[in-house]
Amino acid sequence: MPRVWELDARRLDHLAVFPSSTMSWGTELWDQYDNLSLHTQKGIDFLERYGHFIRDRCKIETEYAANLSPCRAFKLELNEVNDQAGQREVIAENLTANVLKELNILVKDFKEDRKKYLQEGARLMSTLTAQIQSLERARKAYEKAFREAERALENYQRADADLNLSRAEVEKQRMNMTLKTQQKRAVAPIISQCLEGIEKAANEVNEKEDTLLVIERFKSGFQPPGDFPFEDLSVAKSYDSNTQLSQTATMQPIHNHLTVKGTVSGGKIKKRVGIFGIFSSNKNNVPGYGDGAKEDCSDLPPNQRKKRLQQRLDEIQAKIAQETAARDALMKMKGVYEQNPALGDPMSIEGQLNQSGQKLDKLGTELIKFQGYLDDAIKTGVGLSSHSGGEESLSRSASDSSVGNAHAQAHKHTTSPSTPQPTHDSTNSPESGLGASRTSLPGSNAEEYDVDELDAQPPLGTCRALYPFDGTSEGSIPMYDGEELYMIELDQGDGWTRVRRMSNPVEGFVPTSYIEYQLFDT
């Protein structure tokens, strides 16, 4: 059975207020100064109260041991009482040495660190807010004095007109206080239950998960603002007016979209929500949900936008897989009906197959569209450098245009480098028996080819890899940046091109937007 001080020490491990050395609040939450200040102050206050509790308990244990020691009336019970007193002293000593000492050191370190960081933050913010605060104080002082003057005049006029006003005010306040007391008495049992819930929740505190929740809740995803450019006045005369205008234009973007807190968030300053809101599970409070959210999530911070778009892509892919399975089942059912007409009419399934094909086309278009949104969000967040060149520029332009028009991809050179999407051509209509479905192009060509079969398919041209590709999906092959490959089959509108290595007879599919190609003259 663990001892009491061991249980307290274990419980203390879950009450840390500062993250471990691996956390990075300084970069992840650089613009959440007020929230972190309140969060750390609450943790320090709790540790101080816990230290007072341990100190008081040590006194009680010491007094209890001292009162047991003089009990020598009964010889047979003396040893047991002395042993018990000794254990109480051991408890007090262990709590003092193992818990209270470390707790005092921890509180002292937290106070010093917090004081240092708060002073530094206050020093940096004081210069920026000094003039604004002075103007605000003058305005509020004027408004307060004006309202007080009006109230004083109204009170004087009312008191001058009604002599019983004082007694009426006293009776009104008495009734208000009585009602307040009754309300507090009614909620006392509820408060007791809340305290029990608080105690239970305190035992389940996990400092690492709380730290990750704080970072996830307040992380905006924006990069910290850059340094102010230095303007060397000693060489100002050597520059012409065009250079001065260029320097001025360089400095302006630093301030154009900054808010009061120095971030590049939206123009409106939203009401600050309490830190306990991170534990709420209501999706109405989550950015990107609700009727007011934009389809491309452009109103969200970069980190939240990528997360929301990825979630939407996963939902669409799950729907595609479900609809594909249903379509395959209908195809099998139609085949059974065709083989045995006694079981049913094959044409009765034609309407369901057409409806399933339309759903798959719509889902494929949405998947390509949201994949384009996600690629745009990644490019915006990471800041990828654009590639120049005739064929490469043409490939990337066609890839961007394919996001807005999914049905025009069949005749373009490139498409979005997304997962192969289901295409439903006219050859897959119910009248033709719905033969080989092109739901997953790489998967449908997963079998290996013999050397004779490869020789029987001459290449259409050559291509060069613009980006590295892992080739983890079924039917695809990996390639490195700059690798030369043979083009065996052109893009059929699904965003994938079939290629063959020059060094060995290995074929597979690669994203069309990852390559630039040149066809042979025929």
C-alpha cells in the first residue's frame, strides 16, 4: 500500500503549469501574451496554496506525534504507540524534505521566470501604448465626470421633490439583498456537486496534454513580423527619388495589416474567450464550422485552414469509397440478372447506376477542387518558390486551371497532383455493361508486365521530374527530382501519367503536374 506522501507526490506530477523543455510556446504562441500570462499565474497560485496545505499538515502530524509519545500508562500498548508516533514523524519529515522543499523551489523558479518575462513584455509594450492610453484616459475621465454631473443633478432634483426617497431606497436595497441570499441558498447544493467535480477533474490533470491543447487553441499559424529596415541617413543623398520610393514601399507592408497586438489577424478584434473554452466540444465555437464559413476556409488562420481542408478531403474520399462499393455491388447484381433473367430485370438497375455515376462525378469534382484549395494553403503557408520555363509554366498553369473545371482536364497537359479520382466515361454506361471501372487507375494496373509486353508498347515521348515523388500508392512508382523517364501513356483526365524508367523495365503512374514532357515527332 503506497504511503500518503507518495500519493501526494504522484498527484503533484500532474499539476505542473509550465511545459517541458521540448515545448515551444515562445514560437508557437508568440502572439498570445495575455493568455499565457493568465494561464501561468493560475498555476503558480495553485502551487502556493498547495504549499500552505503541506506546511499545515506537517504541523498537525508533528503535534499528533508529540501528543502520542507521553502515553506510557499501559506497558503493552507503549511500543505500538511509539511506533505510530515515529511513523507520523517520518511522514512529516518526508513531506518536508521531498514535497515542501521541492515545491518551494519550483514556486520560486516560476515566480522569477514569470516576473522576468512579464517585465520584458511590459517594457516592450509600454512605448507602443503610452500615447494611446493617455488619450483614452482623458476621454474616459471626461465621460465619467459628465455622467457623474448629470446623476448628481438628477439626484438633487429628485430628492428635492420627494422627501420619502431615502426610505424607499433602503427598502429596495433590503429586498434585493433578501432575494440575493435566497438565490445563493438555492444553489448551495449545486456548488457542492461542482466542487466534487472539480476535485475529480484535478486528479485527472495531464500537463502535457493541457500544453498541447493550449498551443492548438491559440496558435494562429502566422509568422512573427519581420525586423524594421534600417535607413542609413548618411548615404541618403546618393540615392535618387525612385530608390527612396522603393524603400518606403518596402517598409509599408510591415504596418498595413497589424492589429493592436502586433499580429496580422483580421481587421476586427474579437472578444477574448476564456482559456477553459478549449475543453468545449461544441462545433459551433470552432472556426470553419457554421453557415458563415467560406468554402475554401480562407477566413481561417493558415494552420486551421489546412486542418479543415484536410478534414474535408478525408470526408469526400470516404464518400467516394462508399459510393464506389455501392456501384460495384449494383454492377454485380446487374451481371447476375443478365445471366439469370428469372431473378430480376437488368434494366431496373440502370437508373440506380446512372445516379451512382453522377454522384461519383460530383464527388470527384469536389475532391479535385478541395485538393486545389489545400495545395494553395500549403503554398501560402510554406512559401514555395515558383518555377519558370516554357513547358513547366504551362504545366503548372494547366494544373491550377484544372481545379476550377474538373471536366475539362482530359485535354490539358497537367492536373492537380491529387489521388486518382473516379471517372465515368460514356463507355461505362449501363448499356455497355459497365466494364472496367476507372475508379482507381494505379490500382487497376498494379500487375507486373513482362519484358515482351513492355517492348510491345513504344514510348510516346520523354519526361523529366520537377519534384520528388514517393510513390506509396498502389500502381505508382517513385521518382527523384530531375529524373528522366519514358512516357508510355498520356493523362486521361485523372491527373496521372503512365511512365517507364530508362534504366530498367519498370512502369507505373506519377502525378502529371510533377513532370514536364516532350512528345516524339510522328
